[in-house]
Amino acid sequence: MLNESNLDQAFQALSDPARRNMLSRLSRGPASVSELAAPLRMSLPAVLQHLKSLEESGLVSTEKKGRVRTARLEGNAIAEAEQWLTDRRTEWEARADRLESFLATLQEKGE
Amino acid sequence: MLNESNLDQAFQALSDPARRNMLSRLSRGPASVSELAAPLRMSLPAVLQHLKSLEESGLVSTEKKGRVRTARLEGNAIAEAEQWLTDRRTEWEARADRLESFLATLQEKGE
């Protein structure tokens, strides 16, 4: 479960295009650091820095076997950040719906 | 439609608890700056700074009438940030499902 401070870190991690690129890759399955780095035009230390930020946010976990570090998406953490937005959107839509039926009632009364 | 740079700003805006508090309030309907500031323990300039960051991200719009600035949620922008996460999660879940049926097939063959 992501608490407020985890949400801070998760959304912060999501605010960078290179990190979103890495998350998109990982949503299709685990990947090594070099696989994550391949499409990105940046140095390996920069890639590792982004990966560290993703790990600290809880959106990604990594495991090292021998010389290869493998990263995988933590789907549940993604789902929790998504849920925060879903809750806001549904509340906003419910209000928009109520407003619409209220205005329709006013119009009927006016006719 | 949020492009990559908009997504950067939207997720950046979401990474702060005071700004998420303001978005939660606005999901229930438009609010004045003082209504937004009421539950937050911070100076008015700090609140205005957060509101500016929300406006620049596209998640919120504001309108000034007389001396009152009213903010409202841009539900479609919230929905687009949500959609980015939904796409990643569903891709991740589809892969997890495929993996599960593959393992089930292996097990059947082994029996």
C-alpha cells in the first residue's frame, strides 16, 4: 500500500520521460539494465540513477544474479498511483453528472 | 491531449501532498483560493505557488472575477494521466495472465 510519501515518490518518478520509457518497457516483462538503456540516449550512470529513483518509488524492483541486474515492474504500485487518479476523476465525473441533471430539471421547469 | 512534456508536468504536479489535497478538493467542485488554502498549513504565497504549478500542468484552470480567483479541476487532463498508468497496468496484467496459462500448460503436460 502506497502511503502519502510513497505517492510523492511514485508521481515524482513518473514525471520524467526516460523513467516512463523504462516503465513502458517493464510493463511488457522484466529487463536487464542494458535492455533498459538500449533505447535511451544517455550514459549508463544516468540510466542507473533513473533506475534507482524508480526502485525507491516502489514502482520497480531489481534483483542481481551474477553480473546481471534484472528490473521488473511492481504492477500493484502502478495500480495504486492509478487508483488515486481514478478516485479523483470519478468524483469529478459524478459531480458533472449531478450538475447536468440539475440543469436539465431547471430547463424542464422553465418549459 | 497531454503530450510527453505535459505528462512530465502533470506527474510533477501530482508529486506534492499539498497539490494533491487541492486536487481532491477540486474534484468535488470549483473553489476559491481561500477555500483551497483553508485546510493547508501554509502561507498564501505558498498556496498560490502550488496553484500556479497545477495550472501550468493543465490539471487545473483558474478564472478571476472581481477579487475572487476560482479554480476548477480539468477532469480530462486527470483522465489522461490516469490513462497512461492504466495502459501500463493492463499490459503488465496481460503478461502476468499469459505467464500463468503458460505455466498451467506446462503442468498439465507434466502430469
